[in-house]
Amino acid sequence: MKACALFAGIGGLELGLHQHGVTTIATCERDPHAQRVLAQHFPGVDESQRHGDIQGMAALPPCDVLTAGFPCTDLSMAGPRTGITGARSGLVTRLFALLEQAQRAGRQPRWLLIENVPYMLGLQHGQAMRYLTGRLEALGWRWAYRVVDARAFGVPQRRLRVILLASPQHDPRPALLGEDATPMVDDRPQQPLAQVGYGFYWTEGRRGLGWVVDGVPTIKAGSGWGIPSPPGIWDRPAGRIGLPHIRDLERLQGFPPGYTEPALGVDTRGRGARYRMLGNAVCVPMAAWAAERMMADTTDAWPQGGPVATGRSWPKAAWGAPGQAPRSAPVSSWPRTPVPRALLDFLQHPLEPLSLRAATGYLGRLERAEKIFIPPDFLAAVQAHRQRLATSTLDAQSRP
Ligand SMILES: C[S@@+](CC[C@H](N)C(=O)[O-])C[C@H]1O[C@@H](n2cnc3c(N)ncnc32)[C@H](O)[C@@H]1O
């Protein structure tokens, strides 16, 4: 099978597809840093099929699978929340224009694989999903989607994402909805709580912590301040507060370590670009799961839910087809039970200590926090970390 990747980013979806025998033959990605990463890792894509801005892409090449992790900027809680008609997320209209054109030419793909943020299910009373499913049904396609958690695929990162599969000829329901972790996953750590690591957003702290026990919160393209930054980690047994190494961040997204290094060769903004691209990427094992299910041609049964109410938030999983009212599917966000991966065992590099400046700012926000529970041991650990840094800075200054 051959795939064409729209909004390819660094190819998280494509790496997942490759693991199940699908070859990428075309990419469309505007960002020069991401283009450099794609060129390094997908050398088989012909130069004529490396497209830049989707607005200049004339037609889809003949392919079996079309991937489109279209921009979530206007659909995320952290963004302007302008919705599916926003300047960036609205680029998805180009996807449908290209699909309609391929259909007219009699060479539409067999599968479409979309990934985006779950916040879009509720934003503006579910307008984004109404738009996406309406356009798919107008093409005569069947569709199914489901919110899944990256932790279900063996990485210690809490990352919930909507995976949508659609097809003009296949039934996407058995693939996407026909597998569920049974019994329900118990995501509590295997070790005593004093022995595990904790993830948090060090750039936040007033209204939320982003707290994850034995994992990191969603790796994001940008923090609340707009700058890309990794989440913080509290190594509780060692009493350290720091940031994961970029190579561990790559692994937490399922990429091989060093995967985004080619971005450094583009310009001086390459370092920040690596964080941004990783935050934007689809977690590879999540993509691999979708690819495996899609390729398996399974006939697994899926649980039946009720009709989806219009004008409201969409459920966590649903399906539909032309001429049929959408229906929900009562499945969990853990399609499988993973081999548990303890965060601190997963990391291969020492944490980079949170700087004195960052720790001071973070403590200030924690002290002004509104209506959030801050574990007292954690607060004490951040205070101790800051104190250690302040003392060692003073020591260094007083040295002759
Ligand atoms: C959510 S990311 C996609 C992640 C990707 N699917 C992956 O697996 O790594 C969205 C991507 O769309 C790209 N993009 C935004 N506007 C674009 C445009 N006009 N043409 C092509 N790509 C664009 C962004 O640079 C970004 O890499």
C-alpha cells in the first residue's frame, strides 16, 4: 500500500504506517525544519512529490492511504478556539478539495487517517466534527473515530488524541472500535508512590499542574507563553526536579532518539523547532496501532451505543455513514493493555535541572495558585530544589 501524507509534520503517522508495510510516496509540509526531518527519514519520496504549502498542491498522487494530521491550532484549548473555520485548522478544506478531485478522476484512496485534539469534540457545540463527518458523508464515505491515550501503546505519556478512519469501500468500525482493553486498565503505578516519577507543566502552576503520576503530561508544541518547552519531571526517589533530554522526549513520542536532529542544520532556530515539531507530532505507537488495525482487515465486533445528539459535544467514540444518523460506541480510550513502562525506568538520560529562574517563577505561581491541589511533598521538593540552586549560585559568586 502507498500513502500520501498531508500536513506531514515529522511523519509520526507515516512511521506508524511503515511498521505495517505502508510506504510513503508523497508528503505535504510547509515548515522547513519538518521538511528537513522528512527528507532524512523518508528518502524514498521523489522530489516531485515533496509538496510545501497545501494551498499550492494541485492534486493527490494515486495512493491507497491518505493521512492528514491537520493543524489543531484553532481547535485546542490553548489556542484562539476559533474552530474549524479558523485560519489554520480551516486548511482542512484543502484536504476535501483534493479528495473530491481524486474522486472525480476515479482514483480516490482506500483509507483516510486523521488525527487531532479531543477538545474539538466539544468546541462550538461540536461544529468541527459535524463539518468533518458531513464532508466525508458527502463524498459517500463511511467513518469512525475514537479518542485514544498514548499510554495504551506503551509510552509513559498521557496524550489523548482523536483518531478518525474513513473509507469509500471498507468498514472502519471493526478496525477502530473492535478492540478494547479488558478488563479495564488499572493505570496506577506498579511501584510504591514514593518510588515513581511525576510529570507536570512547569510553565503553568496557577490554574493547573498537568499532574501525571508515573508519566508526563501531553508533550505540547508550545507552552502557555508561546515558547516550546518540555514538561517537567519530579524524580521523587532522587529528589530531583528537571526536564527530560530531547532524545528522551523523542522516545516519549515513539521516535528513535536523535530523530529530529536534521532540523539543527536548517538555521539557528532548529533547537526550538525540535520541541515544537515533537509536540505537534502523532505519537508513533498510536499511529502504528491504527495502521495495524486498518491493515488487518478485521471483522471484530464493536459495542453498540445510542444515537449522537446534534448540536452538542460529540462522544469519545462514534461512527457514521451516508444517510445514517451517527451513533456512539461505548469503548474506552485504552484499546489495549500495554506492558507497563515506569517513567523513571523509561528515561535514558539524566534530567536537566530546572533553572533557578524557572524554579523561582514556578514557585511564585504555585504560591498564587487558585483552587488546585498541590501535593505538599511536591511543593517542598520544588522549594528545596530552588534553595539548592540559589545556594550554589551564591557559593559560585563568593568564590575568589
Ligand atoms: C499537527 S501537525 C502534523 C503532525 C504529523 N501528522 C505527524 O505525525 O508528525 C500539523 C502540520 O501541518 C503543517 N502545516 C500547517 N500549515 C500548512 C500548510 N499550509 N501546508 C502544509 N502544511 C502545513 C504544520 O507545519 C504542521 O507540521
